[in-house]
Amino acid sequence: MSYLLRGIAADGGIRVIAADTTALVDEARTRHRATPTAGAALGRTLTGALLLAHVLLKNPQDRVTVSLRGDGPLGGVIADAGLDGEVRGYVKNPQLSLRPREDGKLDVGRAVGSSGEIEVIRSHAPYGDPYSSSLELVTGEVAEDIAVFLARSEQINSAVLLGVYFENGTVAKAGGVVLQALPGADEAALTLLEANIRALGQLTEAMRRTSLVAVLEELCWGLSFELLTPTGLPLSFSCRCSEAKALDAIAFFSPVERDRMVAEDGGAEVVCHWCGEQRWIGADAIKSLSGDEIRCPECSTLWYRQGQALMVRENETCACGRPVRLPN
């Protein structure tokens, strides 16, 4: 089971958030049929999003989305997480395979690319507007980019450790740790923390030889570490897709295209890009879409569906250049 731990050290001067995400990262790898390189990038981003949710969010209904869009062949990676411990995500090129680095590690940095941006979006449910912040990528290795984001956008000095270790094509260990210096933190304590981080080495190697709690005790050696969540918060790879949302996706196709789906295939298969779930939408469900929508008379772009949010606004311009005119 994947789980998250929280703690404090140095008399409350250092906040500690850590997660063992082995099970959920391997599920994500399986769902997306990802190679080790792509799976490592996805796993680090999924773990990073879960950690950021516990740094940035306060409302249990809020979500944080982490997106890395670099110039590397991976094409980008994105993850969406909440305080409920649920996370989902995908990479654009899950079949990417690159040679390991000279030190034998998976080359996530080259896969993502070091030129591009990291974007973090906080969505406030149910009515708040999303808040987005983006910065240029530093390395594409995910952990370093999240640490820089926290320092520059949130003014929180943080050490971020993320890792995914593959063995025989599956995820043997995955996890992450965020260590944050809170206001008033003792400088001597921070110096010791930096030394402890250097002494630990690779996070996944440490997790392979001992428990996550023991890893945190090593990182916080000499700093009076206190674990606040002894049982851990359960974490899972979980998507919010559904048959209704799959039908909503088909609604964007024109009536002519939908009729072709029914005539040629008897329905349509919809694949969720977040989780890889495949759903078959039958002919009757597709036919039920007719008559409940308003489309552009010029290009058939969907403007409005009965009972759904407006796709466009009155007096906007359609993609084809035609002014939008909705009935009263």
C-alpha cells in the first residue's frame, strides 16, 4: 500500500512530508504501459504532486496539478493530486526509451528536457478560480524543479527528494520527501539537515534497505524528529473519469461524425488519457446526444449542450470566425 507521513524536526523549525508511492506508481506504469524512463518521470511527478498537495492546499476538495513541459522527447508529464491521497497523471510519450546516464540512472532529465516550464495549478472547489504559477525548468529531473518552484513562487526553502527504482521492468520502489525550513528555523539545524541529506545518498536506495520512517530518522538525525502520522495516510492512483464524461467527450464530435461511428462501428471506444481506462459507448447512448445541442452553422463547433455549462459565450467568436449567437 502507498502511504504518506508527516512530521516535524528541530523543535518545529523543519516540516517533513514523505511518501512511499511504490504501489500507485507501478499501477500508473501498468495502466499507461510506460517504459522505465517514462515511468520514472511519471512516478516522480505523481509523487511530487501528492507532496505539493500537502504543502499548498488546505481545503480537502482542492486539487493541485503539476505539469512539466520541456523540449525533451517525452513530450510532457502531468499529475493531479488532492489532500484525499488520490492522484492521477500521464506522460505524452509513454513508450519513450532512452539509454541510462553514465552513472546508470534513468535519464529523466533528458526525457523531459531542461528548456521549458513547470506549471503548478491550484483548483479551489467548488467555486474558486484556479490559481496558476509557472517557472522555467531548471533540470527536468522533477525534484529540483519542484524545489525551485517552492523557493521562488512560495518563498519556502525546501529540499525535495524523489525517486523511482525499476527492477525487471516493474517499479520496485518509489517515493519522495519534502523537508521545509519554517520561519525561525535555527541555522545550525539547517546546516545539519543539509549534511544529513548528503549522507543519505539516493532516496530509493535508502528505501530499499530500510523503512520510510527509518529514512526520515536518518534525514533528521540529531534534530529531534517527531512523527505526526504514525499510521500514514493511504495514497492511491485514482481517476475521476466515468461513462458520463466519456459521452461528454463524444458530444464534441459533429453529428455527421457520430453517425459514422454508429454506422461503421456500432459505437465508439473512449480512452481516458489520465488513467488509460477504456470504455465502450454504444449506439443508443451516442444517438441520445442529438437534439440537445447548439452548434455553429458554419463549422459545426459545439456551442452549447442542454444541461451542461456553456462551451462559449454570447458575442464571442467561433473558431471559424463567425460571431456566437445563442438563443434566449
